[in-house]
Amino acid sequence: AKPKSYFSGSSRASPANSSSSGSSTPSCSSDTAASTGRKPELSKLPPIPPPPPPPPPSMPARATRSASASSSPSTSSGAAPAPPPPPPPPPLSGPCVRRVPEVVEFYHSLMRRDSKRDCGGGGACPEAGGTSGSGAANARDMIGEIENRSSHLIAIRSDVERQGDFIRFLIKEVEGAAFADIDDVVTFVKWLDVELSRLVDERAVLKHFDWPEQKADALREAAFGYRDLKKVEAEAAAFCDDPRQPCASALKKMQALFEKLEHGVYSLSRVRDGAMNRYRGYQIPWEWMQDTGIVSQQIKIQSVKLARKYLRRVSSELEATQGGPDEEELMLQGVRFAFRVHQFAGGFDGDTMRAFQEIKEKANALQSQRDQQHLQQQRLAAGRS
């Protein structure tokens, strides 16, 4: 009720103040009385410089003093019905001001773009400095890499679209593959690799299909493992000792071949348990991986044959250098190699055992000869004393 009467009174007071321009005393006294009776709100008065307005108990007295001190401010406030002015904007140095990194980054990007445009797309401008030149080079490298990759991706996408029926045919072949002989697995994997070599990127294309990756990898693992062992076995079987070759070189070659055979069997034994379980599940032959399998037995037979060749070469060398200074060392070398092969293969065959007996007899003869020489030396020493 009071605010409503306040606004109505102030609207009627404006024409009265404008009509009585000659006498300001009655207007001042009437405004003083009106303001004293109405208890005007300080928020409706013109803004007062700091300090801020006092608490409500002192509002009537402060309003009376301000009205009696000057009549022109009260007159102007009554004549202005407009709302109070908006608060002044915060100072630029206030705490709400913060740096915007995006502005700086965008500015520098525009400046770099403008400098490239001024250079006409050619080499680096002398004013640009090393940073601009390296940035342009990196951009060119990145664009080239994206172009190369995108051409590669286009080729992959083309294979996925065009070779779909062919890949689905290969999927059926791999899923239905079941073999009883490991040699058939080698043949199948060789055919599969030839067919997959038509794709621009085997892994990238096949991942778009339901490719039986685990079974395909198991087939390849079995085929490669078997093939590697057969390759080493064939190399050992094809070795022929050349008497014209120096003895040390020939023995070194035979020892290197045996180490290949030994490494192949030991590597197979490390992965045998886990591989055999997977091969059973995928219907891949696994019997060849056992100690009694054909590969292990053939490799051990080849190692025994290699030991026979080794012992025969040592025996012939002992006969050629009878009484030489290296005779004992050569004999010990042959015996050590024979023992190593014997432990690996689990024994010797008849021919290798006879070759070993020859070395043993020669070793015994050498030992008895040395014993006789030693006995003679003792007798000579005793006769002189």
C-alpha cells in the first residue's frame, strides 16, 4: 500500500513543481513534509557516493537532512520516473579477468597462414625462422603419410568388397580341415598361403570376416615346426665327409650340424605339451611331436650317423698323425662328441659302436704305449742312480 501511494504522490508532485518555478520555498517545504510523512525508500533515491546507506533506523533522519540541504536533487528525483541506472561494469583489472589460450592460439594460426600466403607456397620465408619451416615440413610429411595410408586403405576396402566370396570359401576350407598325416598339413598350409598372398594385406582384410584365426595359426605352427625339423634332418643326412678337407674344419661342420639337430628337438620338447592339446582340438596330427614320433626318431638316427662319421674321421686322422703332439687331444675330442650324441640319441647302432671301439682301442694302445715309456724312463733313472 505504501509503495503504491509513494509512486502516485511523486507523479502528482512533478507538475506542481514545474508550475511553481517562481517560488522554490513552498515547494521545498512541501517536499520536506511529504518526504517526512511518507518515509521514502533509499533505493528509489538517486545513487549516493560511498559510504553505502546506513541501516533502516536512520533512514528518515538522513532523508530529511538531504532534502533540507538541497532542493534541486529532490526536485530532479521527483521529475525522473525512469528506473535506476544499471550498475557500472567491473573494472578491467578485477579478479574475473582470465587469459583465454584459444585466442592466442587462433591468432598465431592466422599469422602462420598469412605468412605462408605471402611466401606464395614456395620455400620458407627468411622472416619465418626455423620453427615455421619445420612446421611446414612436418605438415607436408603428415599429408604424404595420410595420402599413402588412404591409398592402402582403399586397396584393403576393395579386397573386402571384391574377394568376399573367395575368402568365405577359404574359411570353409580351414574350418573343415582334418588330417591324419602331418605331410598333408604341410601341403595344405602351402596352398593356403599361396591363395592368401593375393590379398593386399592379409591381416587387415581378414579381420572384416569371421576368419578362424586360431585354427589357421595352429595349422601353420604345426606345418612350419615339422618342416623345419625335416629340413635339418635332410641337411644332416646329406652331409658327406670329404677326406681332402682339413680335419679340424670337417669336425667343426659335423659338430654344428649336431647342434642344429639337438636344438630342434629341445625346442620341440618345450612347446610340445601345450601344442599337442591344441592340435587335438583342431584335428591336426600331433603324434610326430612325441619322443617316439617319426621326426624325433629320424633326427636321433641322423645324429648317430653323424657321430659315426665323426669317429671315423678322428680315427683316420690318428692313423695319419701317429705319435703327433695333438694325438691325445684329438682322441679326447672324439670321445666327448661320441658321449654327447650317445646321451642325446639314447644309444648307438652297430656301425657307430664299432667306430667307437676303434677309437677306444687306439686310446688304450696309446695309453699302454705311454705307460711303457714311463716305465722305461723310471728304469733308466734307477740304473743311473
